[in-house]
Amino acid sequence: MSGITKQPKQIQCPEARHMIKNKGGLLLDVRSHDEFQRGSIPGAVNLPLQKIHENHVYLDKKRPIIVCCVSGNRSAQARCTLNLLGFNNVHDLGSIRKYLTC
């Protein structure tokens, strides 16, 4: 096995809420602007997946970032992209529904 450590695929809602409330975590919604405008989690910041490369400089690498989307596909991609860009404290919540129902 190579030296790569597997990260959990997704975190659960209580952990995400704890990071946001107690550790200054940022809830980053990576859906499109139109999807975000139709409904979002209060306090979430919208940064569509396709715009992460050009706008990641506005994110704080020291702050926990919790990414979310509709199904978990784009949030998983966003976590990987942010990791490649040097963000080490990124967590994938997956679907925004998980956050709204806990």
C-alpha cells in the first residue's frame, strides 16, 4: 500500500454542525448559483464547483471547510480539488438534505 491515507468519504450532520458552531467551519455549497438561489442552508457560502480553481484564494486554508451539494457527487469533487490546491481541512457533507434533516 502506498503512503496515501484514506479519508472518510462523507461526514455526518452532527459533526458538520459542531465544526461550524465550535470551530469556525465554513459551509461551502458547491452547487450552481441558480440552484443555490432556489434554496440553501442558512449561512452557507456559494462557490460553484466549476469556479473553485479561480476563486479558492478567497478561502481560508486554516478554517475547516464543509462542502455540500445535492447528491454528494460535486461535493466529493470539490473536496478533492481543494485538497489538491493545498486545503487540508476539507470535509464532505454530501447532500444538503443531510444538514437540513438532523
